[in-house]
Amino acid sequence: MSKVDVVLGTFFGDEGKGKIIDYLATKSDVAVRCSGGNNAGHTINVNGKKYAFHLIPSGILNSNTKAVIGNGVVIDPKVLIEEINELKANGISVENLYISTKAHIILPYHIMMDKLLEANRGSNKIGTTARGIGPAYCDKYERCGIRVEDFISPEFSKLARINIANKNKVFESYGYETLNADSVIQEYEEYARILKPYVVDTVNLLHDYLDEGKKILCEGAQATLLDIDFGTYPFVTSSNPTIGGICTGSGLGAKDIGEVYGVLKAYASKVGEGPFLTEQDNEIGDTIRELGHEYGTTTKRPRRCGWLDLVALKYVVRINGITGLAINHVDTIGKLPKIKVCVGYEHNGEVTTHYSTNLDYINECSPIYEEFDGNFGDISNVKSRNDLPENAKVYLNRIEEFVGVPVKFIGTGAGREEMIIC
Ligand code: IMP
């Protein structure tokens, strides 16, 4: 067994990483979040109780698993404290929670700036989650960000005061309300006091765990086509939810990484703006949305739905070095009588299987589809791939054949147990 396994989203997020993470966490000693912030979200159902996770690795539900928020994450302290309180209220211990000294803090001005920037973009808006994620990463790279270690130190008020004064100038120039530095500092000093006991040097912590032979699971957030470098820029998030972000967001080395699981759905979905070549903005898309309950966990927005794009999936497999696929909602797609899968793009009369994130190019491409028979029937109790109906086997075999990576998990229903482990 490898020391570090990774779970990544493949397309535009919301692929159901939580379910795979939930299973793999039971086999891991440590669960780590490496990038993003509370723009991410997954819900885990345990004994009839739903837990919504935005920042804390969901591995914390296992009493023996250490949960680490790595340096690559941007933390809204208010949201994190709410999550901690929710867990505690349900009798889940948070003694095993560790927050990196080097993660960056989201402050109210980041959220205000996120909204202001979106409003200014008008019809070119990105469709952000308005959680302040982009502006917090901007400050990180501008080197005026406030890291957790600054946040819990007496320096915090000084740093916050400078930043608030600078941001207020921007808010003022747009005729927006400004922030009162004293009240923000007072409120956030209290949050810092609550979070301080969880703060550690997570880089050394993780490497000590490796030396002790502990098994680590990195819980990816968002997904590859939302990656700031490899996604459909500018319709992306502000971090690297790809394999590189796992290393830079945790301090773990590339050589320690073993399995890299790419999670996808048997169809495609997206929230926010941006190109989505296989989108079905029609009755088929509406049917998939209803069958798959495709409404955002974090924002409740209806998701755009369409067919699975294998050209994009191949790109995702290459970038991340994916070693195994986890395909959710095979039961959902199997409710349709006919299923399409994109196996090539036609561009100016030429056919390619190379994905591109060039927006003009993508907009000029038309998808080439292969059609499969659906009507898989009820597969929720199937526990072996061999026992799946023939139509489902044909569908899954074609995906594997196209991208050259084996399917390791097959989602057969919404429940925790409704999954075939190959
Ligand atoms: P931001 O991350 O809030 O800046 O939003 C940028 C883009 O990424 C928007 O299209 C969001 O809808 C999308 N996005 C961010 N996080 C997630 C996620 O966890 N799932 C799906 N889409 C996301």
C-alpha cells in the first residue's frame, strides 16, 4: 500500500468525492485538505444524520483519523468554527483536528471584494461562490495575506488594520459601504482565540506521521477543469485542485503519493459560467438534473447538466497521473433509455481527441458522440462489477478503454453502501 492516496475531482466539481473519501478514510490514519476553502462542500450521511463539510476533512468522522487543514487552504474562521461546533454538538470529537500555521485567513473584506468584482464583471461574471476565495488567494500572492500564524499572534490587529484601510479605499471608490476596523478586529480576535488550540506546523506533523508508517488520504476539493492553470480560465477557481496543489498545499512530496483516484459522474454537470461542450440545455439536461438531484450543496444553485466528455477526461487523467477512476451516478445515467458519450471534437472539419482550454477553440468545436443503451434497471444492490447488467458493463468498458485507466469504484445509488469496489 502506498503512503499517500489522493482523491481528485475530474471536471467541474460536485462529482461525489465525499462518498469515495468516506470509504477511503476508513482505511487511512490521516485525512488532509490541501486547497480551496468553503467554496467546496460535501455532505456525508451517517446513521441518518447529515454532516455538511466545507473545510474540515470529513475523515474526522472516524474517531481515530487525524484531520489536517493544510497550508494551501484559505480559511473563513467563522465557517470553520461553525463546522467545529456542529460536529461537537453531535458528539463527534475534534481533538484530532490540526490547522496549518501557513493557511491563509478569509476576512470580511475578501467576501465583499468577491461580490464587488463579480458585480463589476457584469455579463462576463465568473459565477463565483461569493465566499471570498479568489480575493483571499490574491492577497496571498500579493503578500499581504494574513496567515493562521499571524491571525493567532498579537500582530493580527496591526496587519488587519492596514489591509482594512487599503480595502476601504477601494470600497469607497465604488460607493460601497466600508468596514469598521475596530469591530472586525474585535470579532476576529475572538475567532483566533477559539481556533488557536488547533494550530500546528502541519508540514512536520504530516512527515512525522509518514515516518510512523501512518496512511494519509488527501481529500481534493473542486476539480481539474476549475484549476487556475489547467482549467477553463477565467471560469475557474483561484487555486490548483490538481495533483500539484496536493503537494504545495500540504508539504507532502511527490514520491510519497501512490494512488490518485479521479472522481467523475457517469454524466457531466457544472455550476457557474464557462464553456461546457457537452451541456444539454434541453429536456435531456433537465431530466439528468432531476434524476441526479443536481443542485449545489454550498449554494443550492441548479447545475448545468450534460453528457460525459471522454476527451476532457483523458486530459484530466494525463495532468493528474490518475491511477483509478471512481464513477458515481451509474444508476442515474442508467435510468435513461439511451446514453451518449463524447469521444472526439470536430473543429473546422477536423477531428481531434485533444482537449483544449482555449475558450475560442472550445466554442468552435462540436462534440462527436457515441450512443449506448441505457435502462440498467435497479443496480443499487449489485456488489460486483461482473453482476452488473450488460449495458452498464459496455458503458464502463468504453470509458476505461478510451482513457486507459481502470475503474476502481462504481456508484450505484445515493447511499454510503451503494458502491461497487472493484
Ligand atoms: P470561486 O471558487 O468561488 O472563486 O468560484 C469560481 C468558480 O469555481 C465558479 O464557477 C464556482 O461555481 C466554481 N466552484 C468553486 N468551488 C466549487 C465546488 O466545490 N464545486 C463546483 N464548483 C465550484
